[in-house]
Amino acid sequence: MVRLVTDDDIGLKVLREAPAETVQIIDIVAIHGIGAHPDDTWCKNVGTTETSRWVNWLEAEDMLPAVAPSARIMRYGYESQWFGEEATRQKVSTVAQRLLLALRRKRHEYQLRPLLFIAHCFGGLVVLKALLDARNEKDEWPGIFDSTGGLLFFGTPFRGAEGMSPMEMLEAARREYEEDEVQPQVLQILQPGNEFLQELVDQFGNTRTLTNKAVVACFFELKASNVGKIVGKADRTRFVVNESAGCLDLSDSVSKYSLSRTHFNMNKFGKATEEDFETVCDVIRKMIRASHGLMLARSQSNYTLQ
């Protein structure tokens, strides 16, 4: 059961400031998917059934902070529950705008600071929409598109979530809850062939023709998930986002990596020695190393005018 999201959980929260002596700081922002808690979504229980011990890899000192010592690490939270008493009417464009507002507030003094996004599932689509809006309205959202140097997508359904049929999930939810306790808007974009989804991915794909473009890495699941349990149904095990759906495009400009995990735990790590975490670390280190050089190259080209 997902923990209740409170007002304090919503928004852009700093999990770790970069050390005061850091010269070249970068900003890392993580954003969760639907039906998730903004903090718990990044946590793994490394304790026992009797005694839980939760580790948030975004802030545990031997995990992301150790991989990215020069980073200010943040996570963005929004209400994403689409069924039940706390169901919220939500869609990609509204979350994207709220994310942009939060970034503008938090980065108003650091607009040229390199920016790296980490996103799980639906959160990746929010990032795409936010970056497209930031590119199209640079005066409104300064230093966001032009400063983004890296994007990590965990199970983002760029071509829909075939294993988790939105219509099937909606029908199941309506059997369990009252009509006004089910908000289907957020599920529509997960439908394969959805027009808004195709347009969003195609438009972002057009930005990939730019020189000095952001480094993109897509991670896909190797284990099936019990999607039936999402709304209290009987067990139903499926792959939620397969390899082809979870890759932004098939060109050499996008790297893709497999994780030996289900869709719902591919964004959770508990120890720095986990092989999948080490794979993610390699990608993050590469992006950080490239970020400042990328910003310099952009400043010397017409990237910001494109």
C-alpha cells in the first residue's frame, strides 16, 4: 500500500546540498511515476520482515552522494494516486508545468548550472514535456533546457505500457472503488498508440538532431511484475514496459541497459555493491564528467538559439 502523500511531500525537495568547497556543482533531480510516494519510490528495505531498514539511494552517503560528490541532489514530488479516497486528477502537462515552476524557483541564482534528471515510468514523460516547454519558452523557463546534460529513464513507456493495459487497470479499479474515486486521465497516455504520447516522443526526438545534445540512458526491466495487485486484483504477472517501449529511440545517440528487476523495483537500490546499482553509477559518472564540457561547448555554439 502506498503511503499517503501529504502537502509536505509535494514539490522540489533538496535531499543533499553539494559541499561548500565544491567548485563545479551540478543539480540532480529525481521524479517518480504514478501511484507512488515521492520518497518511498527510491527506497529499498534491507532489513528483515520483523525489523525494516529502508535505504534511500538518492541520499544514503555511500550511494548517489558518493557517486556524485559535486551534486546538489533533489527529488520532485507530486500527487499521483489515481484511485481510492486520495485519487487526484492529474496529467503529464500539469505535472510538467509545476516541475518547471519549482525548478525556476530553486535555480534562479544558478541558471547555468548543469542539470541531470533521473525519472521512473510516468516521471520520464513529465521530464520530456517539461524540457520541450522549456525549450519552446526559454524566456519563461531560463536555464533548464539549455543546462540539461543528462537524462536517465527507468522503465519510461515511450511507446506505451503494453503489459499494464490502461483500460484493464481502469476496469479493475472501477470494480473496487466508487466512480468518483477513480481518475482515469493519468492512464490515457500509457496506452500504446496514444496520440499525445506519440507527439511528445516525436517532438523530443527532433531535439536529438542538435549538436551538443544531452546524454540519454534508458533502463528496462528483465523481470515481470505482478500488475494485478495494483488495484487489489488476483495475481497477474506481466512485463510492464518492454525493451522496445522503454527506449527513447533506437539510434546510437541513446544508450540502453537492462536491469535484473521488475518494473516496480528497478528504481530501488539498497547497497552500493548491487550490480544493477553499479551499472547505474557508471552511467551517472559518465554524464557528470561530460556535463561541464557540454555546457561550455553549448555556450560557444548556437545551441541556445536553436
